[in-house]
Amino acid sequence: MSKQRWAKRKGTQGERDLINLFWENGWSAHRIAGSGSSRYPSPDVIAGIATRKLAIEAKVCNDKKKYFKDEEIHGLKEFCRIFGAEAWIAIKFGGEEWMFITLEDLNESGQSYNISIQDLKNKGLLFEEVIK
């Protein structure tokens, strides 16, 4: 299996695990299949309860830092503006729990954004804190 195909499979499984977490905690959640290949902006996961809607870009990563393309972040912002949802990045670094961060807490570097595992631990929220 190619490295790219393995990474996609790992990402898809991570999104499914995240969806299960939401359902197990009384939230509705769904994966947006093909979210990275649509011509329209769309998140990886949408989740909600009667009073809140979240649009989530979900990533599983084994590196010490995760990078995001400028258009990925701007697409999430645009989707949230139209849909009326909160924008979140959910990252699961190897061996760690899911952590969530707002777009404002990402580090901007020219044409991209990034977050290190250390910054995520300092600025991010655990799943339980996000759904409160």
C-alpha cells in the first residue's frame, strides 16, 4: 500500500473515531466524504446539538508539527460563516488524545498555518472541554 493511501486510510479512521466520540456523548456527528476534493468548502466532520454546531477539520499525525494549507483554513472559515458553525481543528498526534484548537490559535507562516504538539498542549482543549 502506498504511503499516501495509508495516510488517507488513517485519516478516515481517525474521523470515524471522532464521530463515535461525539455520538457516545449525546451529539450528532457526520463525516463529510471527499471533503478535501470538493470544489465547495467543507469540513471533515460536522457535529452538533440543539444549541451548537461545530465544523471540524480533523487530522491524525505522527509528526511533531501539523501544517495546513491557506486554502484549507480559509475554506473552513467560509463554510462556518455560511453554515453558522464554530470552526475547530481536531488533531490526534501519535499516542495522544484528540485535542482541539481554534483557527485563531494556529501559527500563521506565509501561505500556510501550523501547530506543534507543544503549542497544541498549551493552547488546545480536550474533547470533553469542547463539548461542555
